[in-house]
Amino acid sequence: LNKFAAPRNRSTNGCPQGVHPYTHQKFNKFVAEIAIDGKGKSLGYFETVEDAYAAYKLAKNTEAKRWHQRLKAGEFVVDLRVIAAMEVWVLI
């Protein structure tokens, strides 16, 4: 949960979190990626940073809902305030 909520400090060449440029040969696009359960998952290649970030935000918000359900089900022992916070958590 800590890795999910904490922003990464990695340089992404000026792109927002979850997005980085892909410049293989003459293929100038942007890649959106997310980590789920500690494993990286590519969300695809996009023409613009905005499209890539929109895909990342959708995936991150979906993952937040999944975390909320896991916490609510008692899969982990956490303070009830954490569960309440995850219920309304949204990446903007």
C-alpha cells in the first residue's frame, strides 16, 4: 500500500508519473506503465503525453478501488482511517 500511494522519485524526462517517452528508432510515442502487485504492466503506446497520462490515471484509480476492496475485506490490518481514505482516493 505504501508503494501504491507514494509518488516515485524517478526522472521521466519531464513527463508525469507513469509516463515516459519511447523513442526507439523513428517511433516517437509515449508509454504509460503502472505497477500492480509489484510487477510492471504496460498500458500501451500513445501519441501524446496527455493520452498516456489519462490511461495511467484510469489504471491508477482502478487499482485504488481494488486496494480499497482488499482493505475493506480485512486482507490487511490497517487503521480504519486508511480504509476511509482509500474509499475516496482519486488521482487528479
